[in-house]
Amino acid sequence: MENELISTEKLEQLIKEKNVKEIRKIFEVVPTIDIAEACDDFEDISYLIFIFKIVKSEYTADLFTELSSESKEDLILAMSDAELAKILESQFADDIVDDLEDLPANLVTRVLKNVPKERRESINRLLNYKDNTAGSIMTTEFLTLLDNLSADEAINMIRKEGKTKETIYTIFVIDNRRNLVGTLDLDDLIFANGDEKISDIMNMDYVTTNVMDDQEEVANLMKRYDLNAIAVLNNENRLIGLITVDDIVDVIEQEATEDMSKMAGVAPLENSYLETKTLKMALKCAPWLMILLILGTFSSMILSKFENALSALPILVPFVTVLMDTGGNAGGQTTTLIVRGLAVQEFEPRDYLKILWKELRVAFLTGLMVCIFSTIWFLGEMYLNIISFDGYEIANEVLSGWPLFLARLEIALLVSTTLFLGIIVAKFVGTSLPMLVASLKKDPALISSPFVTTIVDVCSLLIYLGFAYILFSNILPAL
Amino acid sequence: MENELISTEKLEQLIKEKNVKEIRKIFEVVPTIDIAEACDDFEDISYLIFIFKIVKSEYTADLFTELSSESKEDLILAMSDAELAKILESQFADDIVDDLEDLPANLVTRVLKNVPKERRESINRLLNYKDNTAGSIMTTEFLTLLDNLSADEAINMIRKEGKTKETIYTIFVIDNRRNLVGTLDLDDLIFANGDEKISDIMNMDYVTTNVMDDQEEVANLMKRYDLNAIAVLNNENRLIGLITVDDIVDVIEQEATEDMSKMAGVAPLENSYLETKTLKMALKCAPWLMILLILGTFSSMILSKFENALSALPILVPFVTVLMDTGGNAGGQTTTLIVRGLAVQEFEPRDYLKILWKELRVAFLTGLMVCIFSTIWFLGEMYLNIISFDGYEIANEVLSGWPLFLARLEIALLVSTTLFLGIIVAKFVGTSLPMLVASLKKDPALISSPFVTTIVDVCSLLIYLGFAYILFSNILPAL
């Protein structure tokens, strides 16, 4: 993304000129992320240090969060403890935790040393939650109000305490035993009369999440209930954190990326694509290729067992690729639709029969269309000698008694019927496997399309060669 | 999703008992979407009508939005115009537009007739924006304030006018020529002193979007800049709408689903999976299978041209499936990573050389690992007679001069080397094609994995059979 108001060169120029006024103005009119990206490309870390010295800390705290991990490292190394402490002071605990996750161990220690004492505890706690749980994305800086306050009192409390909180748009309401009893939307508070009690304007139909819940579940809850923020409870049902919708936007995107990777047979990357090293990336890709290579042995076995037949009637060979491709493609279509439907909770494993029935009808129609089309196409291929039917001694010899057109039609129908059945098998396997995996409470995205393809390949080959034996029993040698 | 507080049966029971008090209480403590799902399963529409009669309109307006399109239809048909008008009065324009999109034409007319007059115009305008544009997801009910107001004046204005607006958390600030000059976050307003001018507390580093922009671009902007809401401008740079982050959550999910479908070779569904009819679904799936079937002709052609060679050395045949699967899988991995990286704007087409260089190194390492593994695996397969090397007249005859182990090693190396090169081709094509399509400003997800597979298949087969001719020139018949 480009921002015409700012560039690395322009910033460097302004810093060289020590044009403090203009630089400060940039921070007012240009979004921080755009400035951060310009800063990431600075030739020398001294430019960045200059900026941190002259710009207000409310801006530099944001800037620090948005910098790349390399810039962060360089900056921390170049700063004194006092300077570092000043930056950390204006940051939210969950942002510091995100920063820490990018940094090498020695810098983590230095950062933690310079975090205000009262914050260190919650940061340490946040660091201990497992990746991808609600705990790992929540913040501990949320606002609670007692349910017996009036609206005016509440607004005054918010003015006093809200500044250091992640959000004041959703406020948690507790009773005097500190139990969560409701959530309060800031807009309802603004619209309320000054003397109305919070307990009368708060929402009692709130939902909560457990700190150990998967972030994907949290995202689904917030989406379903259109929430700005959700309360995070621990196992004793105590309120311990808050997750805001902007964190969820990232989760949804990240989970979709992860599902896509898994389905394509790439182990999920811990970091972004660009931040994943070459060797690591190869290690994410290679194992799945090897597993599928092993699974592919079944197809090879079948072709090997039927080698006599393929030698006797070599026209069977060129169609093998078409059969395998189409089966794989049809399986991939269904697997993708099913895995995605499960992920966005459009349906559940218990809807299996309903979905299967739908997919089988889709498969029947799709198969029929493809079958009719392919019969014509294959006849054309053979007629135009794209796939040569004659010219082979064996084929000619064994087929000499047949009118050529009939023999061609027979082959075309053999392949097309196999395609038809292959598509049905593909949609059946592509529906059933992800549903089965989901019903076992595992991630259905693990059923990658290549895996379904492999199964469908085997079935298609068996159908194909089995039919070939029935049709051409007089020609083909015994197995 | 289950909610233990509510079920269709329980609601039906309460309605039969005319337990108005309990039903009203349910609306206070249970999220509306959960109630709506229970209502969708009512046996008779009269239950739903009862609810709409006894529950406060602030709740029923939400309930109406969350109902399935069937329930909405039934309800509208059963209601009088006055009842319908009452529901529509408390709904936001963009929600009504969403409702209308689900309804048959005759009901659309009836709904529009009963919408308050002053709203009808903006609804008609919203209905005219093309699907997937900013205009199609924006609302026209946003709040603007003049920049010369004080904070206290602003809060009073918000109290007066904010209730009918989609959000008051982000307010647009205009000058007296009605030009957008900034955005105001409600929290900044709350924290400001009462006499501070809005122009001093507003954000000037705001971003905007054009009404014709694609919703995916809007989502990317809001994500990048962590926005609660974004201003939508028309071509004359006039403020005409607002998009809130909760709409974006749906967009992000929808776009990810669409990309996944496209990449799996399913034309994007206009409705959700369950709402797409069987025939329509088949029509989404079949064309791509046919296109790929046509593209697959190239592989068939190659196999057909080399038929003599495959008959002469039939052990070459079983490995064809392995080659094609692995090439396809490797290509799918890269295509997915690249298409996704482009979609989430991690990189752009102009980063092509950088990404290609990375993918080629990944391909080299991945290929090497797979190559070493597969050599051993193939030797094992042949040694264990899973793929039978001997037992064929032709094979035996032509290979009679060779020690069996050497012949097996030669075959294993031939296949493994082809795998290695195939993986490199796959990652090259899988990187280049999506990048090329993106640089032409088309959606890179159109480069579905099956499409890449088809190209890689052809290359792998040519490499495989070409090498075979070099290695076994003494055995294989002339082409």
C-alpha cells in the first residue's frame, strides 16, 4: 500500500534537515502504519531514534507496535533503558506481548525489565497462554463498573479510568461480589438519562468465552453475536480478560489462511509467508508430498497389476491422466466446500446425511453433464487422431473384427462412465471424510484435497480397469 | 450453536400458555440470533406473529433481521401493512436492503411501500450499488458534526441525533462547506474537556474509500488501519456512507470462502452453500471440470504419442500417476500460498522476483528431500514386487543384458529426477501464474490449483518420457 504523503526518502530528508515541525505534523495526518513501513526501510537506525526523541510518546508507542521485528530489535539495542521504559509505559499489555513474541530471548528479558512493575505480572500471564487460545489474544486492560452506579457516575468513572483501557465501547458490569452480571455499550450509556441505574441499561444477553477456548471459536461467537468485545472467563468463571473485534478480524483471516494451507497440504506456518525461512518452508511442504507419494503407491500397484491389459490395449493409457485429474478436481471441489462450511459453522457433522444427500444429487448432475460432454470430446479426440486408436499392432490385431466407430464409441463410453462414477465417489469421499474428522473433534481442514484425490484415484482406476475387463474380455489377457 | 436457555419447543409451549412475561424476559437475557433460530423452526407462522405482537419493537426489529428468508416471507405475507411498517421503522436502511435481497419481487414491493418515505430514497439508492462494492455494504445512517463545535456541544448533538445512526463510535467531522475534514472517535470525545474544539481532538489521519471500490479493498483498508468505521465517498468526494467493522468481518470471511471456492475450481456461490440449489451447484462445478478435461487432452496426447515406448517398457506406466499427483500437489501448495499472500496483501505483483527466488529455493530443497526419499521408496516398491519389474516378456527381453539392481536403480532415479524437476516447474508455475494474473488486475484466485496442475502434468510427462528416451534409447522404439 502506498501513501503519497510519505516515503522513506522524504522522512530521511526531513530528519537530515532536522525539520522537527514537519515531522511532527506528519504524525498527525498520516496513519501510523504507513509511517512505520517507511521507517522500516531507513538506511540507518539513527533516523528512527531521532523520530522517537522528537515525537510525542502517544504516537511513538503506536509506531513501535507497527514496526517490523527487525526495526524493533535494532531500536531496542540502540535505546537506553529509560527510553525503552518510556515507550513501554504507553503500550497496552497485549501489544507488548505481541512485540515480545517477535524478539530474541535476550531482548525479551530487557523489555520485561523495563515494563512498569504492575504490568509485568499480567504480561507474564499472557505470555503463558497457549497460541491460538482466547488467552493468547485477550488483553487484561478492561473496564469494569459496579451495577449500582448511575449513568452519570459511570461516565465519570470512565473519564477517570478509561484512558488506560483497551476499549471503553464495551464495559463489563459486575455486582459487589465481583461476578459479571452484564455488559454495557457506551452508546446506551450516552443515550441514557443521567440518573438511570447501570443495571437497567446494561445487556443481560451477553455471551462469554473461556480463556482456554480456541480463538476460532471466539471469532465465531463474536461474529454470530455481532460483538464489539467479549468477556474472557477463567475456569472459575472469573472475568480475567477482554477480546476486541479488531483482534478477531486478524484471527478470521489467519484461520482462513491456515485452513487453505492445510487443505493444500502445507503444514500451517507459524509466521507470515515472508517471515518463514526457506528451509522451514521446505520442511512444511516436503512431508505431505512424501505422505501422498506413499499413498500414491496404491494407484501404481493397480496400474502395475493391470500392466498386461494396458500393453494389450494401449489406448487405455492416455485416458488414465484424464480420469485421475477429473476425480481429483471433483473431490477437491467438494472437500473445499465442506471444510469451509464446517469452518464458518454453516453446518455441523450431525447434518451429515442432509449434506451427503445434497452432494450426491449434485454429483449425479455434475457427473451427467461431464459424462455427456466427455463422450463427445473423446470421440472427437480419437477421430482427429489426437489420441491415436489405430497404428498399433496389438490394438489393430485384437480389434480387427470391429467397426472402428463402434470400438471408439465403446472406449469413449468406458472412460465417460468411469468419469461419472469417479465424480460420484469423489463427492462422496469429499463430503464424508471432512465430516468424519469434524465429528471426532479434529480440524476437518486436515483432510486436504490431495488426500481425497488419492483415494478417488484408486477407486477410479479400479472402476476403469474393471469395466475394461468386462467390455474387452475377449481381447485382454487374463490378470 | 445451541443455547440452553431457549429452544423451539420451549418457545412454542410458552406461546401456547400465553406466558407473555416469560417470553419478554427471554428477549432480555437471550441473544436475538439464538431466538431467531428457534423461531425459524416454528410449526406455524402464528407463533411468530404472536411474538411480534407482544414483544417490544426494539427487539422485534432485530429479530426480523436475523430470521431466515423463509420465515421473513411467511411473516410478511401474514402481517398487515401497518404491522410491517412498524417493524421497518426501527430498522437501519442497510439491514432493510439485506432483507430485500432475500425476498421475492412481490414482497420487495410491499416492503418498500411500507418503509417510511424519507428512508425509501436511500434504500433505493443502496439497492442500486453493484454487489461486492463499498456501496452495497455501506449504510447511509451516519453521524456528522461540524468541526467548530465544542466537546460538550458534540455530546449533546450525539444524544439528540445518534439513536437513529448505525454507530456513534466513529463520527465524521465536516467543515461548513460540508467537506469531510476528520473523524472523531467517541472515546476521545469522552476524554476531552468540555470546551475543547472538535477540530482539536479529531483524527486528521483518517482514510476513506470510494463507493465503487471492491469490498475486499475496503476490508483490507479497515484491517490495515484498525478502523471501527470508514467513510465512503462518491466520485465527487462527497461523504455518502459509512461501513462498520462488523460488516467487514463478514466480508473477510466471505472473500476467503470465495477465494477457496475459486481455487478449487468452483464458481463462487451467490448464496450460502445450503441456500444454493442442487442444479445451480452442479452448474458451478461442472464447467470447470469440463475445461480441465479439455486441458487434460495435452497429457493424453503426450501419453498417446509415446504409446510405443510405454508398451515396450511397461514399468514406465505405473509411475505416471505418482508423477502427476506429486506435481499437482506441489503446484497446489505454492499456488495456495501465493494467492493467499496476494489476497491478504502480504506481497504484491511487483515483488515477483523476490517471491520467485524464494519459491525456487524452497522448490530446490523440497525437491531434493522428496527425490532422495522417493528413490529409496521406489527401489523398495520394485524390490518387494509391489510394482513388478520383471515377469513381462518385453521388459525381460529388452533388459536382459542388465543386472536387475542397476536397471531398478535406473528407473528409480529416472522417476525421482523427474519428481525433482516437476516440483521445480510446479513451484515456478504456481508462483508465476497468480502473480501474472494479479499484475493484470484480475483476481489471482482464478488460477485455481487444478489449472496449475494441468500445466505441470504436461511438463512432468515430457521430462519423464524425454529422459526415458535418453536412458533407454537402446530399448525403446523410435517415436
